[in-house]
Amino acid sequence: MTTELRELRQEDWDEYYAALELAFGGVAEAREESELWNALVEFHRCFGAWEGGTCVGTTGAFSFRLCVPGGSLVDAAGVTMVSVAATHRRRGILTSMMRRQLDDVRAKGEFLAVLTASEPAIYGRFGYGTATFATKAEIDTSRVSLSVPAGTDDVGLRYTKPADVHEACEELYARRVSERPGMLARQPGWERLGLLDPESERHGASPLQCVVAERDGELVGYARFQVKPDWDMAGPKGTVRLRDLEAADPVAYAALWRFLFGIDLTSTVEAHSRPTDDAVFHLVSDVRRCRIQVRDSLHVRLVEVAAALEARAYRTPVNLVLDVEDAFCPWNAGRWRLTGDLKGATCERTEDDADLALSVRDLGSAYLGGVSLTSLAAAGRVRELRPGALAEAATAFGSDVAPWLPHGF
């Protein structure tokens, strides 16, 4: 049968979402979660592959504002809900959806597409490169202590219901976005994601809890977390599962971590999706007992190379020619002269000899400053064509802080 790719209609949502759930194992999500995605989804940005009356493929995109090096917020398509039915693999359905989607992103004037991958091997052929990483830590708080800065005792902490302070927490989060590449400026409705707490996802842990840090009556930090009680013959060994933690300054940050370490009847703090340069690893007495694991997080695709490179700042002055390979979006292929510094950049077509040669995938990896062009060159993915160009570019493209995606989509 012929497969038709068409824009998602409201009346098709249930079948579209059921096809997505089936592709991810067939376990239905909690009602609260599916209702949230239904409220956030942009139907005109979603496409389904239909065979007759059956949905056999899904993809969509959210309209995001993404922080890039230099602190600017730029429009980006947040690619999401990608699936192909197991019965319809190797028929070109995913390729046709990616083609339609990137053409649509370009038509909307967005020059970046980003995603989180269920399987990282899938998206490289479409030009997506791994640009940020996330840290997971399981900290043995029975054997690890914290060294906190002066003034930590001056920060007040109090329990509160997460929903009662979500507006103030969102205001603090919004102030933090421009400080770290990869963070998303949350659009209206997205604050609900931080409050999502379906009972079926707790797996024996408490409902979501929240503690806020305050100074002089002002909220300067918050932590949202759950506690999973556990006991053995030696006594209590519960786990604190950290969901979110943001703070306006190092003192508030340390106060919140000290609180988490000291929760009664627990001996582990489990933190997911933290930045790779998270400061807590410089507060702990024994980093080995933090059981740190790192995995890929945000994947970046430059849809319009020139516009994307002009949108960010560069840590040091740069003036070089990039020879970009891009078979899937051929309008990007060729040589581009990039000139920029901390104040901004220009990027234009050129016939000049290239200084570096790389794929758009690897340019996406380096774009937010967390993956070094030098490292990519060592893997044979970037070629230096002018001596000294690699060091110049690697320094300029870098970021003072590790790029980080605070939550999925």
C-alpha cells in the first residue's frame, strides 16, 4: 500500500500517539503525561505516515528558543515524537519524514534543529551531531561530605508545595537560561513539565517535593526531588532522587545540596541530567563515591549554516574558511568564510581555499562549545588544511561553561 505523509490533525491525535507508544514498547503513558504532551504539541508541526487508516510513522517539532554561546536566544525546532512501526522498517519512511521536517524548518526561517535521541546511531546520517552531554551521579552521602562556602548558613530553606512556588522558580530559571548554551527558554505551558508527577512513575518514591532557598525574603534557589525509603538489617538507606536544582549564586547552590545530603533516613542522592561541569563535584569530599556516568543529551543540526554560525559569539577572534559537507541539506555544502569574535560574526560564501574541512554533523557537535574541534580532528572527523587553523577554531568555538540541556522534550 502507498504511504501518505500528512500534517497531524486534532482528530488523529489518539491514533498518532498510540502508534508512538507502540513503537516505544507499547506501555501506555500515565494520563497526566499524555495530556500534557497533547496540550503542548503544535499540530501544524507534526507529521504522520499513514498507510490507509493506520499510522505507521510519527514525527513532530516544538518551537523553542535555545541559548547559544554569547548568551543569545535563537529560534530552534525541537524535534520530537519520532517513530516508525516495527512492521514498516527499511521502507524509507524515516528518511521521508526527516526530509519533510527539515524542509519545513527551513521554510519557517529556523536555522537550527535539535533533538534528544532514543538511539544516537539513528540521526547522524541526517546531519545531527552530539553537542551536549548529561551527568548522572549516585552519591553515597553516608561516606561523602560537602565543603561549603562562607555564608551558606545565612541562606534560609523551607519546604513548600511545588505548585505554590512554580512561578518564582520559573523566573529564576529564566534568568539562568542565557548563562549556559543549550538551555531552553521555556515557552508558556512548559513550566508544567517540572511539576509532572504521575504516581505510576514514582516506583516506590514519594510524591514530588520542593525546598526553596531564600535570602532577605527573595527566592534564590530551589530543589525538586523525591525520596524513596528503603531499609535493611543495618537500618535506613533511602534514596533522594533529585529532579531539578537551580540557584542564583554559589552560596544558595551549596545550601540546597547540603540539605539534600542531610535528609533523614537516606544514604544516597541520585541526580540525573546534570551539567558535566556541575559544581557539586568540587564540593564533595570524595568524587569517586559519586559514581559519575556521562551520556549524550542534545543533538544539534545546522539547517542554515551561515545563519547559525552568525547567531553565536566566539571566545576569541576567528577568521577562517570552512569546507562543509552536507549531503542531506545540499544548500549548506561548500566553503564558508567565518569571521567573528565575542561581539558577533559574519559568515558568507567564498571561493577562497579552505582552512578546515568537516561535515555538518561535526559542525553541529562543535556548535554549542562543548565538543572540541581538536577532539573531532583526533577522531579523523575534522581535517586541518591550513597549519594553525584547527587551534584557532577550537579555541574560538569553545564555551566557558559546558553546554547543558536541563530537561527532555
